[in-house]
Amino acid sequence: MTLLGLAFAGVIGLALGLLGGGGSILTVPVLVYVLGVAAKPAIAMSLPVVGLTSLVGAAAHWRLGNVRLATAALFGVLAMGGAFAGAKLSVFLSGAAQLVLLAVVMLAAAVGMLWTRRDHGRQTGKETPPARWSLLAPVAVAVGVLTGLVGVGGGFLIVPALVLLARVPMRQAVGTSLLVIALNSAAGFGGYIGTIDIDWAFLARFTAVTIAGALVGSAMASRVRVTALRRAFAVFLLIVGGVVLYKNRDALGIPTRDPARSDTLTTTIR
């Protein structure tokens, strides 16, 4: 792996550590467009990177008492089933189609990061309303399917779902989400094993650097204006998502302009 690849792996981890999520969504674009990995292996390889890095973050939150094991288990089991199914369904999509879906997810995550208020789950009454599992269950499955298909942890969906539907306080929702992402990613990766060739040595190096970046980011988080950083990162996601969508526009039925064909057509008209 090149020094540039190592640098990007560190940046992904740093973003995860500073923001508590979202940075992992850059893993696939970095693997594909910076390191030259094909789309399908990149999506499969992103899952252990996301999962192991999230597990390290979940361990830190566990020590602070910010992980609800029962909620993580219920949400995680449903998400794991969806992730495994999503990985198996990916064989019916081209790599370009998966990247288009990833671009859409990136754009949605960016919008969510720009609009989400950190206090949206705060309860003002004396009693906390009961969890709405009738709505939370399909969200968990959908997040899992998305993880299996495009290789993202889905924290930008899991955290609001835990806050608004499971009635989990924001701080605990972040910690619980990281554990769910780790479980989710493991199931998704399991669905890819045997169908995709994995460069295990490369994957180990990339993951190790990402985890190191996450630890550094976590240590810096208390000294950085996370709100401003989150908005800047959201804008960056909008740009990257737009580029990925443009590069894979053929999958949307938008043909790439062929200069040679255009010149021939012009000559014929003349």
C-alpha cells in the first residue's frame, strides 16, 4: 500500500474518532479511486475496516457507560440478518450500480449531518415514552441491507433511529450505534466471504492504520470544535458523493460522451 493510501486510511480513522461516525463512508471511494481496488472487492473489504474501527470506538464508550447492550443486541440481530442478505443480493448488481447507490447514501448522509441537531432526542417530560420497535425493526433490517450492499456502517441512520424510536439519549445512542455497526459489518463481510477475492495483508495494514487514526481522533475530540468540523465534513461528503455519482453515471443510463463518435457525427452532418 502506498504512502498516499496509508494517509487516507489515517484520515478515515481520524474522522471516525473526531465525529463518532461518518468517516467510514469514505472507505470505499478511497479504496476504489485512490488505491485502484475494483468496486466489489472494495465494498467487501470496507466492512472489516468499518467494523473493527467501530468496535474499538464501542469499547471506549463501554468504559464510559455509553453502550446499551440489550438495545444493541435487539437492533444488531435484525441488522445482521439484513447485512448478510444485502451481501448475497449484491451479486445481482454491477459494481457501478453499487457505487451509484453508495453515492446516494453519501449525499443523504451529508444532508443529515448538515441538518441534524445534537439535542433532537432530548426528552422534556418526566416520563420517557416507550421504544417503538414496530418502526425500529424495519429500520434495523434496512440499515443492514444497505451495509451489505454498499459497505457502510450506517451510523448516520442508526443514531437517529435509536434516539427517536428507541428513546436512547444521544450520548448512549452514539456508543450503542458503534457496537451495532461492528456486528452489522461482521455479518455483511461474512456474506461476501467465498464470493470475493480478498487481499488479507493489504486489508490488515489498511485497517490497522484506520484504527490508529480513530484512537488519535478520539483523543483530540475534546479539543476540537466538532460542530464546525461536522459541517465541513458534510460539505466534503457532498463533493465526493457527487464525483462518485458522476463517474458511474453510465449505471443510471446516462451515456458517457464519446469524443470520437461526436467528431464522426459532426463530419457526417457537414
